[in-house]
Amino acid sequence: MKTRSIEVIVPPPAPHYVGDGFRVHNFIPSGYHLDMQRMTPFIMMDYNAKFIFPPSEHPKGVGVHPHRGFETVTLAYKGKVAHHDSAGNSGIIGEGEVQWMTAASGILHKEYHEEAFSKTGGEFQMVQLWVNLPAKDKMSKPKYQGLTRESISKFNLPDNAGVVEVIAGQYKEVKGAASTFSPVHLQNAKLNKGGKADFHFPSHYNTALLVIEGSIKVNENEAVETDHFVLFENDGESFTIEALENAVVLVLSGEPLNEPIAAQGPFVMNTRQEIVQAIDDYNQGKFGYLD
């Protein structure tokens, strides 16, 4: 099995705020070749690196906004996020949990710091990933998957190296709980210092990792620091990571959709006409209502 080489290691871009509650580094789409087509089916990644929010009586976050044509995946590492959507779903995403929302044909959504967290403030660290939907599924019914820490499958690595949490797809014989519309692997590797893990994905899958905590060595020779993003070439199937100190690494790999992408703000479709239709449907209230 051929080793997959690194195309580029990307330092965190300058942060910006999404609403007033999410201070993010935008890795996808951005420079360094990380556009939507290069990373398909992953079309957006915002990373709220570890940041201390002060106490606030009014929860910070993002007000009501629409989505159509893709899925949002929110991974909570520190802090808590509350959310509501126009399909009637609501809840709290706690540390170690994942919210997988399929916007598909259209949904209104809002997300903000959970009330108790807002009042005390503290460390906050999140990833939001947008996963594109195949054209045939873009107008399917919205749905929601809430993954608790208990429901996330785990593979215990040998030699006390750590654990791989399998959110979607598969690691070794362990399968993730999240259902997907196209082949997607999403995993958290939580490694003890000196711990190693190997990963294998088809060479044509677009594959990357983000160092959430600590620092690592990739393929035994490339050191990668905290908050850095690694894009792999599509030239092999396997790679290894080793923790230079206790580390958490988000690993993502997915089969390219190889379909046209038309994107405008919160809408990601296949044609410009479908974008115009999405805007019209939203303005006509067809995404439902949310206070």
C-alpha cells in the first residue's frame, strides 16, 4: 500500500468572527489550493481554535440563517453550543459531542453559546464542517443526527497509544454512527505522547487533517503544530501520525462528488439557476419559520 504524501501544511489563517460567538480560522475554502472543488465533498471548514470568552448575560452566537444543499457538522471540543432549527430540532452540543444537520431542501437555523456557559464564560473550541450533498440528494428532506459521547464508536489503539473516535465512515473494523449520503470518513484521533496511528483511505479520496491539540509527526518525518491543517496528495492510500506530545487530530477523507458547484452564501447547489431558486424560496418563506 503506497504512502500518501503531504501536499501542503497550512498555518491558521487570520481569525474572523461569525456572528459574535464564533472566532474562526477559515481553512476551506481559502488559499493554498483549498477551494471547494479540491476538497469535495468538504466545502467549508471553520475552526474556532481554543479561545476564552468572557462571561456574558446574553448568549453570543449566530442569529437565524438559512441553509440549502449540504450538511453542517459541528464538533464541540470545549464549551457548549445550543441550537434551534425550523424543522423543530433543538438541543445542546456538549464537549465531545457532534451535531450533524442535513439542511438538504432548506432549513432555518440558529446557534449560540449555551446559557450556563455564557454566564460563566471559559474555553471554547469548535469545528464546523460543511459536507456537500450529491445533486440527487440536495432537495431531500432535512434531518438531524445528534451524536453523544456515548454513541460515538471508539477504536482503542494498541500499546496505550490512544483512541480513534469514529464519527462517520470506518476505522479498522469500527464503524461510525453517523449516516452519510456519499462515502465520508470523519475521525478524532486522541493520542498519548509517543502514540502512533495509521490510516488507510482510497487514493482518490480527498484527505486532510487538523491538529486540534498538541503536535504530531506525519509519515515519520513532517512535524505539524497545533491549529495547523494538512492537505494530502491523492497519490497513495496510507499515512501515519505520531504524537510528539498528547494530541487530538481531526482526520477527514471523502470520495469526490465530481459535480458542478454553484455557491452563494448559505446555499450550495449545482447551477446558478438553482441558487436563484433557493433565494426565491427562502424569500417566500418555504424554509419554514424560526424566531
